[in-house]
Amino acid sequence: MSSEDLEKYEAEMELQLYREYRDVVGLFSYVVETERRFYLTNHVDLQPRSTENGEMYFEVAMEDAWVWDMYRPARFVRNVRVVTFKDVNVEEITKSDLELPPTDPAGSSGPEA
């Protein structure tokens, strides 16, 4: 396999991963970013901890997560526990402002003028 073939394969895998992310992101409430991975989850527990010598680290627990990692055969994970001395970013996913509000059964989409 040439280096060009390898680059093409990796580009295709990343595109496939992006498409999967786009399909599943609406199922989750939080994005969790660590120095090694990117996760989507509905339950995250972030606990700051200290070592005996005063260094701070983070313990992150997630349930039913999706992992951004193109080399994993299965990206859905039941339980994840991350321990890190690096930054952890947790963001709540907000629904897009572009989504239309649901219409009532009569077909109107808002209050009458």
C-alpha cells in the first residue's frame, strides 16, 4: 500500500466518521473533549481531584457515549472513565435555531395575528 493509498483511505474513514457524527449528534445532550478524545453523551460527571502533593487532575465518568475515533470498530460505549491532568471541556448541546417549531394539528404554526 502506497502512502497515497493510505492517505486516501484515512480521508475516506474521516469522512465516514463525520457522517456518522452528523447522524448521531442529535441523540446526545453533551459534548466532552479531553486531550485524547471527543465524546457525545447524555450523562457526564466531572470531578476535580487532588493528589497528595497538591496537583489537580480530573476524573470524568460518562454513560452511553459515542466516541470520535476512526480507528475504533465500535464507537458506542456503555461506560467511559477518563482520568487526566489536562483540561476537560464539557458543553451542553443546544438545539439548532434553524429547527422549525412544531405545528398544531390544524396546520397553523403560531398565534393568529
